[in-house]
Amino acid sequence: MLAARSSARSALRAPASAASAAGRAFRSAVVAGRWLVIAAWLAAAVAAVLLPTPSGGGGSNNFGSLLPPSSEAAQVQQRSIEKFSVPVLSQTAVVVHDPGGLSALTRADIALWALQHTQEFLRGEAPTGRGNIIAAVPLPTSTPETAVTYLYTTGGTSLADSTALARQYAAHFRNQAGVDAYVTGITPARVQQAYHLESRLHLFEVATLVLIAVVVALTFRSAVAPLVVLLAAGIGYLVATHLLARAAAALGFALPDQLQPLTAALLIGVVTDYCVLFFSGMRRHLDAGLPSHEAARRAVTTDGPIIAVAGITVAAGTAALLVADFELFRAFGPALSLTVVVGVVVSLTLVPAMMAVLGPRLFFPSGVARGHALDRRAGRGARWLARSASSRRGAWVALLVGVGILLPAALPVTGLRLDLSFSSGLPSGDPVRQGAEVLDDAGVRGVVAPTELLVEGPDVADQRAALERFQQLLNRQPGVAEVLGAAQSPLAEEYGIVFSADGDAARFVVIFDSDPLAATAISDLRRLEDRLPGLLEQAGVDGATVGVAGQTAVASELALITQENLWRTMIAVLIVEFVILAFYLRAVLAPLFLLAASALGVAASLGVAVLVFQDLLEDPGLTFYVPFTTAVLLLALGSDYNVFAVGSIWDEAGRRPLREAIAVAMPATSRAISAAGVILAATFAMVAIIPLDSFRQVAFIMALGLLIDTFLIRPVLTPAILTLLGRAAGWPSRRIRISEQPIGAAEQNALLEQREDDAREEPVLAGAGAPGT
């Protein structure tokens, strides 16, 4: 038996020896070539600033372009374009409003102004420049205070130029007493979202860096350490942004505007976390009397492997977004993954090089040997919690308490609604949102993005009376404010507007009474779609089918695609993280249960967000990409902390029973993980500086999820799960044992030598190194 144990130990030490050799080579290269490393990163940052940045592929101006080619709404829209000479849907609208009621003179002006612009284009008299208005179509509404005009611009006109043209058009009505004019719709709302993002992006970046500098300065009582963090994060951000643009241009994917704050927060957060780990190790080695270069080498050797594995878990988890069949989500995957990779490489090269150059000056003015760094000493609370959770009775209590908190918090996620509205997420006081609110007060909010019903059948235009009955039935459906169609076109010869020229199609414009891209309108449309065949039959329309197009139909399909992709991507992320953790821990059961705990924490964060935003703040729902992106990030970052926390337990479990390993390792890592979690949560919380609902939601969910992971899942559920699994936690390996085993004299001597080696190596806060090394 002794021979077998010695053989097994030798087998485990073989890969460890190889890893140690690689670690020694790496630390020597980074520390010995410190000036070359620093120069290389500075050159890369300068190149990123000076070299031209290619376009990231951009995106279509059409909201419907987010849908895949197989989309039913897209196909119906294409058939409508082929059948009719005049489009019915517009993404830009001008709202003219007079609280006292629009006068006959004003209504005449609205009609004549629209006619003038349309005729100017048809006669070739429209001004040239950044696009033209090719048609202005006043839309009849039943509200005496409000009139709406759809604007159509030439193909290729940008979102910004379309909005500028609409504002010039609307300015004509502002010289009338008591009359206000607003530009609203999907296109102006998207322009305003981009404006608010760009106007606050630099403030967010600066505020985040200042926050990080303050936190690091207080942690290490140093004025130099935060400068190193800022330099590393700043260089990493410049390089990552440039590489992202080049990758997008080379691979042909778009970089959504929503990515900029997320990539900035993610890179700054992970770089700061890894700097905290390196600085703490560096300070401990300096406290022990090691020279500056040797202290830097030890820090890289002990913390480098665990930082590399942690970074791989986050990069691989976010890359799992590539399994989505939705172009927008696939763009998030490589962008977030590449951002993490750059952050890890900066942390493993530039940071150790600067540590080697600065030495004790890194901690000026506090210096070394004062115990200010995060170290292995933990407070009484952390030690008590670790001892309690390492006993079976305490583990059951911890498990019940943790699940008892998280499970009720997660239940509201079943009521999650997805919101695709652009205007409702704008800050109050924004002119585009004000225009939408005017329409909301008038009960015709959906007029800015109506739904088109396309009724098709041989000579269906001849069934005029039946089509008018169909329109009357549509008017009585829940959520429908108005319907325009056959009843507004009484003359048979007026083909090309309501009826197609061949008489085989008729179309109706359905205006909902709520935000056309929000959850309420989507629900109303789905209910209407289910009833449409019955309504056609009830109206007596024979031999015809009906299809649905328009922005609400697009939003409905996008919501369904998002839900389907969410589950698919979550499964992919869990599989990727499981494989990495299983390989890292050389176990199967422990990663399964640990990931289940992380998933419960993510669900709890989303559930609380539903309560706060949907119920308390009365938002229409969570922006459709927010649950998707935050869930992936939280799962990936949760696995990152699993590497720190469980890796240290596994390392201790190689020398002592599981209960002792938990009691020793958890307090040793508690301060580091707590500091890292708080820093990352604060970084993402700063995203709320951008005054858009989507970013407020991202900030809330990410900050809450990271705090739950830091203060509930890691210190409470993780040790409880491992304690209750016992020896099975390490299955199929036999690394985990629950009691001391009698060994012979040879093994005692070997174990003593191993512990002496460990003491000389001075393992640092994270338990240092991969399990089994």
C-alpha cells in the first residue's frame, strides 16, 4: 500500500514539476526583461492611439435587420414592399401637439407642408446633401390635440441624418402659438440613445478609474500602487479597443454601442482584481525580507497560475455566446472574451514587470512590514464561519440559510418581461421621449411604429365589404387604439395604397395604445395573431390568409429569439465552465454543485431586478439583451472566484482532511475574494452613470450578483456544499479525505519534507497554484 501511495504521489508531482519549470521560465522572462516588457506595452498603447481604427462592420439602420432571414415578419414585410408602391411603415414621425386642440388652420398647414416636401422630391427640387425627405404622409388619428406625420427618407440616409432632417421639418410648426412639435420614433430614439451613451461614456471611464484608484490606495495605504493599476488598466483598454475594432473588421461582425461600457467595466475590473492579488503577494514576500526581483518572481510563480486559470474561465465563459444564433449576441461573445484575454495578458506581464522595477516603492508611503496588505490573517467572523461550515451540522444550516435566501429571491424571474423599446429607456426630459409621452397621453402611443396586416388572396380587393367588417373587428381587439385600411379607401380605383395593383392583397395599419416595442404591445399582438384566422372567417373574407409585419412583430420575434438563445447559451456556458473546473480540480461532483450554486445566485439577481425595475420602478420590462449578457458574465465571473476559493481548499486538502482544509483555506482567501468582489461590483455599478434604463439595469444586476457571489455563495454555500459532499467532492480522484489516515515512517518523513517545502514557498492569499501542484 505504501508503494502504491508513493507511486501515486510521484505521478501527481510529475505534471507539477513541469508546471513549476514553466513557471520559473515565465517569471524569469518577465522579471529579467522587465524594461523590455514595459516598453513593448507602451509601444502597443501608442500604436493603438495613432493607427487608424477600422470600422467594426456597423449595422443596418433598419430595426428589423436584427432578425434572421427566416423571420416570418421579415418575409411578410418583403411581400408588402413587392405588392405596394408606397410603404406604410416609417421609423421617424413628427408629432404636432396643441393641448387646447389643433386648429383647422394648423391641420391644413400640416397637410400642405407634407405635400410640399413630397412634391419637391418628385420634381427634383429637394435640397441635396445628407439625404432627402422623399415623402411626408400625415396619418389620420382620432385625437383632436395631436397630429402625426410619417417621414420617409432616401435610401442610405444614416440614422443621424434622418433625425436631423426630421428636426428641420418639425421646426416649421414651432412658430405657432401654443403648438409644440416633437420628433419621435425608432430612428430618433436610437440616435438619442447613442448620444446619451457617448456624452457620458468618458465620465463613466474617468469615474471608474478614480474609484479604482481610491480603493487600491486605501487597501495598500499607497500612492504608487493605484498609479500602477491605472497604467495597466489604461494601456489594456486602449489595446483591447483597437484589437476589437480590427477583429470586427476582419471577421465581419458588428460592435454594438452597448458593448463599450461593458468591455470597459470588465477590463478595468479584472485588471484591478488581479493587481490586488499580485500586490498582496509581492508585499508578503517583501515583508519576508526577499529582494525586489525575487519577490516579484515569487509573486508571479505563486499567483500567476491561478490568475491565468481564472482568466481562462471568464474568457471561455463569455466566448460561449458564440453558440447563439442571434447576430447581436454573437457579437458580444468575441468582444467580451478578447477583452478578458487582453486583461489577463496585461496582468501577467506588465504588472509583474512594474512590480520588479518599483520593488518596495510600490507601497510608498506606507512601506512594507506593516501588515496593510491583504494577507492570510482573517477576522474572527471569517474563521468562525469557516469552522461552522466545515462541520456537517453547520453545513446543513449554511445550506438551508443560503438556499432559503436565494430561492425566494429567484422566484420573481418567472415574471420577467423583455422590453425592446428605445424611447422608454431614454432619460426623462429627452425630447424624443417627450414626443412619445404626448402620444401615450393621447392613447395612440403605437402610432410611431404601427403593425401592418397583409391580407392575401386571389382578387381579395373585390371583397370590400368583408374587409371593412374585418377592420371593425380589429378595432375592437384588446390594446388596439385605431385601425386604418379598407374603410379609409372607399374607391375601387385607388390601388397602390390600401389595395395592391393586382387586387390580390389588402393591408391594414393597426395602431396599439401602448409602446409598440414594449412587453404590453407585444402581448397584445400575440393575442391578436392567435385570433386573426377566426376574425377573417367571422368577417366573411374568403380564400385569404393574413400575415403580420411591423416593428411590434419584429419585437415579438426578437423577444422569442432572446428567450431561446438565453437557455441555449446558459447551457453552453455551464458546460464550458464545468469542463474547466473539472480539469482544474480533477473532480466531477464538486464543479457540478458549485455551478448550480452560482446559477442560483444569477437567478436571484435577475429575480430581484424584476422586483425593482418592473414592480417598483414600473419599467415595461428588462431590456432584451440585459438578462442575457449579465447572466453570462455572472456565471463566468463566479467560476473565476471558484478558482480562487476552491483551488485553495483543494491545495490544503492535499495535506490535511477536508474539514481542516476548509477551516484553514477559507479564512485565508476571504479578504482577497471579498476585496476582489467589491472592486468588481463597484466597477460595474459605475455603469449606471450612463442615463439609459438598459445600463441602469446592467449596473444593478451585475453589482448585486457579484455581491451575492462574494458574501453568500463563496463563504457560505461553497464550504457547505464541499462539507456535505465529503470524500465524494473529489470524485473520481481520491484527493479528498475526511479524516487523518495512519501512515508509515517513510510517508511521515515525505509529508514533513513537503510541508517544509510549502513553508519555504510561502503560499499566498489564494492558496497559490493549481490543485495538486
